[in-house]
Amino acid sequence: MRPYSAAVSGDAFAEFERAGWERAASRYEEYWTDTVLFVEPLLDAAGVRTGSRLVDVACGPGFVSETAAARGAQPVGVDIATAMVERARMRCPDLPFVVGESPRANGRRNASTMEACARLSSEPG
Ligand SMILES: C[S@@+](CC[C@H](N)C(=O)[O-])C[C@H]1O[C@@H](n2cnc3c(N)ncnc32)[C@H](O)[C@@H]1O
């Protein structure tokens, strides 16, 4: 899979983030599973339920998408790090995940979440 290149957009912060998460991906679930604790409250807050079409921004290994799908929602996960998307696809082979910096979902979505990602871009606003 061709890695996403934030350098194309000229966003040095995004590229810094991407490079770090590419390295961390293989050990993410070993150290970062605490984020799972927040998934249900996050989905509740976003009103995700059966039939919701959700964009799971900064999806990492797919915890939010996985839980949303268990609720009957139709998630698509988006992450800047190719290695993270590969982990998500491995963990949840029936769900869609794409490499990217912004939601590139097909069709209309009616909910979006972003868990444990403090900043998406160095662009203001
Ligand atoms: C701490 S992890 C959170 C993963 C997952 N949401 C969770 O709760 O476990 C942060 C994720 O944000 C992704 N990320 C960072 N900057 C991003 C950006 N500009 N666009 C998309 N994903 C980004 C990283 O690649 C990483 O997978």
C-alpha cells in the first residue's frame, strides 16, 4: 500500500504525526488500549446507533469503528498512518478503513468521531 504523504500538503506537523504513528502501530494495542474505555461514551455522545453512517477519524486500529459496527452502525475509519490502517483491516476485516487525513467516505455520513487525537492539522480553524 502506498503510504499517505502529508509532505504533499506541506503540513509538517501532520507528517511528524504520521511518521510517529507508523512506527508505533505494531505495538499500539500493547500500550494504548486505555482508549477503549472511552469508545462507548464517545459513540453515545455522537448519537451513533443502528443505521448511523459514521466517519471514525484518526481510527488507529479501529476500536471506534468496531464498536460502532456492533451497534449496527456503518463506520468508515480514516487514519493518516498506513500501518494503523493495516492493523485496523487485520483486526476488523469486514469493515472499511482508508488512509487519509480527512474523511474520504463514499456517500453521505451522519456522524463523525475523533478519539484520542489532539490535533489534526497545523492549519488554524
Ligand atoms: C492515539 S491514536 C488514537 C487511535 C484510536 N482513535 C483510538 O482511540 O485508539 C491517534 C491516531 O491519530 C492518527 N492521526 C494523527 N494525525 C492524523 C491526521 N491528521 N489525520 C488522520 N489521522 C491522524 C494517528 O495515525 C493515530 O492512529
